[in-house]
Amino acid sequence: MPESETEHLEYYPSGWNEEIHDEYYIEWVSDDDPSIFVRLDGTAGDGDYSVTPITGVNVDGEEFVTRPVSGLSRIEAFEVAATLIYAMNGTMGRLRGEDEFTGDTSKVS
């Protein structure tokens, strides 16, 4: 797993890329599909961080926003972002049929 360059997240799943735009605006983007990502936005100030899972972008460039979680402290925002990154990663792995995510322990070494 890659080590995060942020202060509140230690690692993120392999197959994702961490894009630090600045200290308050960070995105974790799927390598397989860059239209799938998690955005942490703290530009409104502490206590008003938001985390948004994006599950795709349509032909007009509009993002499919799942439900942003807002009104968070910085630490809470990183906790929510980590939860969403790992949940989206696990779901994508399961849909691809990867042994690690399918529950078939006979194939996992």
C-alpha cells in the first residue's frame, strides 16, 4: 500500500493515486478509472470540511456525486475519506472478481 503524504492518513490502497492540490484540497483517484475518486475539501475552513465520493463523470463533464459529507473537522474528514476510499476500492475489487475481495479464501495465499 502506498504511504500517504498527508498528516492524517497513513496509507491508501494500491491502485489509487493521491493528488494533493494544496493542504486543504486533496483527491484520491482510482488508477483503473480516473472518473472515480474521493475529494476532501477544507477550503471553507476548519469545522466545515467536506468529503465527496465521485463515482463517475458524464459526457458533459458533470460528476456523479454520491452524497457529500460536510461540516466535518479536519481529522473527521480524513477518517471519512479513508472509509470511502477503502469501501470504493473493495467494491471495485469485488466487481472485478478479485480473489482478495470475493470471499473465496481457497485462492488467497
